[in-house]
Amino acid sequence: MAQDSIETAAMNEGDLRSIMERYGEDVWNYLYIMTRKHELADDLTQETFIRAHRHLGSYRGEASMKTWLLRIARNRWYSYRRLAFVRKVTLPGHLPEPQSWESAEETFLNDELASEVWRIVMRLPLKYREILMLRAHYELSMEELAHALNISLSAAKTRLQRARRQAAELWEKEREGRG
Amino acid sequence: MRKDSDWEKELKQKPFRRSSFTPQMMRQVEQELEKRRPSRTSLWGRAAGITALGLMLIAGGAALERSEWLNGLGLGSAPFAKAPLDVEQSGEAGTSPAPQKPEVAFPLKNENGETAGSVSIPLSVVEAKLAIGQPENDSIPDVPQMTFALTANEAQSLQAVLMHRPDDGTGYVLLVPRAWKVQQSWIGATGSVGVDFVNPDKPGDPTMQDPGSPGERLLYRETFSGGDVAARIGTYFPDHKAWAEEQGYGVLSYAGVQFRSLYVNEGDETGFSRYDWTQQGKGTVVSGAAYYSQKSNNYTFRKLEMSLEGTAYTQTADVILRFFEANEGAQKVEASKPKPMNSISNSQTEEMNP
């Protein structure tokens, strides 16, 4: 995109700020859809821009800035998941989290989700949520999808098809329940 | 394959009504990047330190003393520190005396609160693991002169722990029950700080699958993430709950929490609270303290919490939390200035070399 080429110049403070203003919401939304945790999305979003600032030299402009940032965000999320598994199995925790943590997220979703369709998406398994969001909301091409998810083009098509089917089933059930 | 259906077209719209990526969060990113920018001085100091370290390793220096002190740390290549910190004192009678453990002196006060002289308690050093980034400063900072006074009785139950940050060389001093051991310490991706200690006699359920058996623990947290800070202000300062919820952040409610010593400064820029969380039939199970700052150059939330079984550590917890109050968190220690090659001490630079 022509606008994105502006951002390939050396990223100084002002550029970073303008990139965060332009794409911060997109990155956060993506990470929230993936993590379903408000504070984790906060942390990972900030981490994404910190890392983007450091690695701007490797951004060649083959993908749009948004796609590039989403790819970094995705890597951050999956890195966190791997370390979270290690923490959980090797280290004792501290105080048990009260149930109100979950209800806080429910409150956020109830108040902030813009439509029922997004509520359906939030109920899908992680890999289906992700591919639907990247395709339907961020409008990645199939080739960009495959590259972002690190899978083959045919695997991306199959996964998208299954995600659509499951979402459509949930949507129909939702409509029948209301009807 | 079906083309976009009607429901899928709705996904082109934004998922949430408001943006949650706030200007405060952007500021946090900028501040974190500023913090990580290496200065010329630190780069030269690091080069000097690495060269001196190499020379001392070849010479053999004080390696025996270093290995004695590091024996209990067992910091390996795992993501987080996992081995307990052994602060057991002196060797057996008739053997060579054990190497002197470091200590830190505090003003000594009597039961009337009058100070005269000093009392020393053991000092241990823990190196925080970095979630991202590389160590930039391996010099252990010097612990400053303490001004928080202890009685002799209080001193007997305590140890001081210096958590060293290898990213910028600074540190945090906490008071911890003397027998307790470190479980993990870290610096998070956005600069958040965490360190956990456990009573080895009451570790509880290590898998944390049983919420009824948390054991006896001390945890310290600092966070700078905008949403995190706001949510915790709303949780630990009940008068700010409505404000936090208006910002869109989930506020927790703990049944049975009693807040005391709750105060904020004029303008609500900073605040401090002590709290005790009791559970039916168990008495006080958590004692904690929280501090926040909403100043533009210091936007942070800090918490120290001790989960307890019984009353054995009640008095010790009170001292630890008063130290937190006096310092508005852990006592921050400035990084040591890089020293010339020929004056770097063995005891400092070698100990944290993995």
C-alpha cells in the first residue's frame, strides 16, 4: 500500500508514535481475540511495538505494515503460550485467582463487543477465530494468510472453510434460539 | 467454497466499540524503549567489565568463595529461576569456618522507637530473568545505607534480598522472612517486575491445583501497563473502583478483604493501602500492601502480598509491609557506575556470571 511505504523510513520517536496510533487498535484487537484476556492483550500489544521498533530494519515492505505487525503480534502470543506452559508446570503459583477475573472479561465483552457475530467468533477454537479474523476483518489474501500462519495455501483454504462452517453453524443456532 | 455470507460481512466492522490501546500504553512503549537504549557509558563499562572478568577467571581469583555463595542459587538456563536460595548460616564446629555471608545494616531501635546503633541481617542477591532482551549490566549494585529502623527481635526474623536487573543494572531491596526461599524472579516484556518467595516448611500445593492450599508465600509485583495499573487501582482502592470501571478495565472484588491505612495524596496522584484478606474459619490468610502513582513520569502499581497459614509470621509480615510503605514499594537501588578495569572487585562482578 502506498501509505505503508512511508513507514519504511527510519523509525524515530515520531514515526513509532504515528504507527502505534494507526495500528495499535488493530494489533490490540487481534491479540484480544487470540488471548481473550484484557491485560495480556495490553502487555503483548506493547511488546509487539517494542519488537517492531527494534526490527524495522528487517521490514522489506513485501507485506503491508499491518500484516507485518500482526505477524509480530502472533509470534509474541505463541512465545507467551510456550513460556506460560513452562511456568505452569514447573513453578508454584501464589494466591489463587478469584472467579471474578473471568467475570471481569465477561463484563468487558458484554459492554464492548460491537455485534453478535463477533460474539460467535469469540466462541470458536483459537485457530478458527484467528483465520476468520485475519481473512474477514483484516482482509489478508489467501497467500498472506498462509504466510502469516506458516501453513501451506491448501491448508489455509481448508482451515478457513472449516472455520466458516463452524461459525455458520453457531450463527444458525443463535438465530434459531432467538427465533 | 461459499463466498462471504451475510454474517461474515459483519466481521469487516471493528470487533469492539472503543479502542483499548490507549495513549498511556503508547507512552509505556516509548518509556520502555528509552530505558533500554544503551548509553555510551554503559557500553564502555560493559566492555571493561567483560575484559576484567575474563582476566580474573584465568587467574582463578576468588572462585572458591564465589561458588560457595552461588551454590544455593542454582540459576540455570531455565526461563525462570527455579532453585531455592539457601541462606543457611555457618559451618559445623571443628571445621573451617564458613565464608561470611553478606549482610546489610539497619538502624537499631528499641521498643520505644528510639534508635541507637545498628543491627545487621543477611543479604542475598537474586538475578531477575529477562522475558525479552539481553543483559546489559552485570554489575551488582551497591545497597545504599538503610534508614528503616528495626528492633533486634524484628531483625532476627528477617533477611534482605537484592533483586538485580541485568538489563539496566538497577536493583530492588525487599525484606523477606529469613527462612523463606526464592521461587522465581523476572522482568516482563513491558518492564513489569515480579519475584516470589515461599516458606519451605509450608510450600502448599506446588501445582496450584488446590486453591485451598496456597502455602505460605510472599510475592512482589510492579507493573507499568496502563490497563493493568488502572484495574489494580480500582481493585485495591475502593474509592477509585468507579473511575477504573469507567476506563473500561475489569476490577476485581475479593470477598472478605479489609482495607486499612488507606490514603492518597492531594490530587490522587499517589496512593497507599494495607489490606488483610480473611477467610471464614481460617482467619487472615493474606496480608498485603499496594502503592500506585499516576504521575506522568512514574505511572506504576506495586504490590507486596503474603499468604499465611496461622499467626507465626504476623509480626514479620507487618515489618515487611511497613518497609514497603516507607519505600513506596521495594527499595529501588541505582545501578553501579562502571568501574575502571583494575579496581573491579571479585565479589561483585563474578557472582552473577552464569
